[in-house]
Amino acid sequence: MASFKGHPGVIQILLGARVNIEELSRKHETALHLAALAGQNEVVKMLLSAGANIEALNDQNRTPLHIAASGGYDDIVETLLQLRASHLAGDLDSRTPIHLAAACGQARIVEILVKYGANVEFRDREGRTPLHLAAHFGQERVVEVLLAAKANPNPEDIHKRTPLHLAALKNYQDIFKMLEDEMGSYPGRNAQGNQISMVV
């Protein structure tokens, strides 16, 4: 599709011909999803000006904001948020755009989402916050950003695991130390009664 390949001139012609901009791909992606996926902010703006659904859902229940956030396209994230795209929308796993940005290591996107009021304590289906995901995937800079935004450093998911547990399991020593320092005191034991420690 022209939106995916980033040809604004072609998009303008198609819009002038009144094509259906909500036509879905096999993955239920609209032209706006594909423009966000390709990082084409100019095309995103054109589609939105033409009335594209800013909250369209693909087959994973992800909006264009989810796509731009995970891809690290800060200009598109800003464009969408300025036009009131919801940062609360959850995908099939109940993950919001800030969850995906955190998991993918998109620290700048996390900062932008926080600026626009994204909830750093929102839980996904597993009860995990963005901080859980950042710790699980070793995204040190994102952990720093979330802690600076006053994210709870010690939330438990449905398995009673905290970000500290996840950092320990993956042997992310810098993240472990960062979380430990933020908590101010060693949390002690996990749900099974085992001492939390790093694998060294």
C-alpha cells in the first residue's frame, strides 16, 4: 500500500479519488496502522486530516499509537497524542502503548507518553506494569525513566513476581541494583519463600 511505502504524493491522489482509507489488510491493519509502522509521519498527518480512525484496531487489538510506540517513532507518537489518541487502549494482552514502548526499549517514547499522562502503573493481563516489562527485557534506560516518573518499584504480578524478581532471573545486575536502591530496603523473599538474589 502507498501508505506503507511512504509516498505522500500518491496518498494525496488516492485521497482525492475518495478511496476507502479504512480498508483492512489481512492483519486488519488500516492505512494509518501501516503508515505508523513505516514511520511515515507526513502520511499519518494526511490520513488523519482525511478522517482516518485514530483508534482503529488490528488483529491484535493494537491502535496506530501502539504501533508507533513500539517502533520508536517519537514524531508519530506526538502527532497521535496531540490529536487525542488514547494512551489507555489495551491490546489482546491488555498492554497499553507504554507497555510496548517499555518492552521494546523505547525510552524517549515512554517519556513522551508520561508527559501526556500515560499511567505507569497500568497492569496487563499478567498483572505486569511497564516496569515489569522493562526489567524482564533488560531495558535499563526505560527502567530509569519509569522510576523517575515515580513508578512503583515493587509491584507484584499475578505470579507474585516483582520487577526485581524478573531482573534477578535474567541476571540483569544493573537493573537489579537500580531497583534495589529505589526501594530503599531489600524486599526479602518471593512468593515461594525463596531469597531473591542475583545469579553471579
